[in-house]
Amino acid sequence: MSVRSRIAMKQKDNTYKSISCHHDGNLFGNGKMLYENYQDPIKVELLMSLGDLSSLKEYIFPDILKQHDFDNPLCDVCVAYHRDRGEKLNFEVDKDLESLIKNVSLSDQEYLYLYEDGRWKYADTTSKDYNNIVLNDLENDLIKYNIIDQPSFGNNSYIDELSNELVQYVKNADPYEYNDDYENADHAFNDMKKSLSTTSGVDTLIESLCSDINYYVSENDLSNDNILDNFKSATDLLIKLNRYAKILEKQNDKEMDM
């Protein structure tokens, strides 16, 4: 039987954007998944952009060269009604926290997960008396109920994941240049993470990937397995960086307006 839940994020204007999720809404499912894989605000915002979900998984975006749709999903990628089944993009925006809690309590959703001020909170919303619904700290209760052993903040942030993917790509694509540019893996990781912190740094990474992709297509035989793997990685990273750049630009615009 499905356990439905609602996943919400507080916005810059103090409204609450939320999406529903049809499956695995309890602490052992979506609670643990959100805590372990969605600590970075950019990744949370990207998750919200999918709209309502059938299921929440570790990754937001599938490998572009692998089949992923509603009927044939990848096991570790979110399944979204809009992207993966072609339905209308659907999400809710509540003007304040009270409205969010009230609307969830009056729905068939049994849990509410809220990302606010860099932390996840949650509530059991099976009670129809929304005045008595209390948001609890997700981490505390995951530990309390022995669902996790210890805090894991920062281990799986979106920026860290993207930095690691970029490092691995550069290392595979040109190991000689990698060894010339970086003293060790930590140096490479920190350099990538620094580039991802600014729009100019992201633009430079995007230009470099575009150049690499053009090189693979025009100068090499893509039947070569190593070249094909690098081409796939570069293409996948380019899509992720373009999506990331849009979110970063939007965040910077909001900060300038404040």
C-alpha cells in the first residue's frame, strides 16, 4: 500500500513550494532518502522543479543515454509524472507555513517533509486536526528510531556530487593534463567546487565541455569505447551544468534584489 507524502521547500519570498510523492512516504523511505541525498539547497530546488513524483530516489536526472520513463524507470532515479509520463507540471505554493500544514492535513498525504534554513523537518499529517500537527527535526528522529547511525550532512550534497563527477571526467579524459594541473585528488575536488561557486566558473566549465564534445565528434571515431565513454560523460555533465547554471543565476539575482 502506498504511503503518500508532500515535500516542501521554503522560498526566498517566505512562501512554501511543495510537491507530492505517491510512494514510500514514511521515515524509512522518503525521510531517510531526503536526509542522505538532498542536503544541498540547489539539489532540493532541482528536485522541486520536477513537480509531483511517483517515487523519490537518490538521483534527480537520468543518464541521457539510458532509457528512463514512467514504465521503465532506472532504479536510482526519481520518477516524475510530468517529465516521465508527460502529464501537466504540478506543484503547490502556500503563502505561509500554517496554510501548508492545513492543506496537507486535509489531503490523503500522511507525511510532510519541509526543507527550511538548511535542515529537514517532518510531521505525521494523518491527523485532521492541523492545529496539533508539529514539525520535528528529521535528523533527530531518524537517529531516535535507529534509521540512521550518525549524521551525514554534506556527504551527498549536489555540488559535491557534481565536483566529483567533473574530477573523474577530467582524470579519464586527459590523465596527463590532470596530473599537470593538480597535486592530488583533494586539490582537483576543491578546484572544481570553487569553480561551481560562481557563474563565471560554471561558464568556463561549460565552454570546456563544449570544446571537448566538439573534439570527440569531429576528430575521433566514436566507435572507440574510451572515446565514446568520455563523450557520454561530457554530454551528461554539460546538461547537468546548464541546469545548475540556471539555478545559480536565479539565486544570485534574488540575492542582488534583497
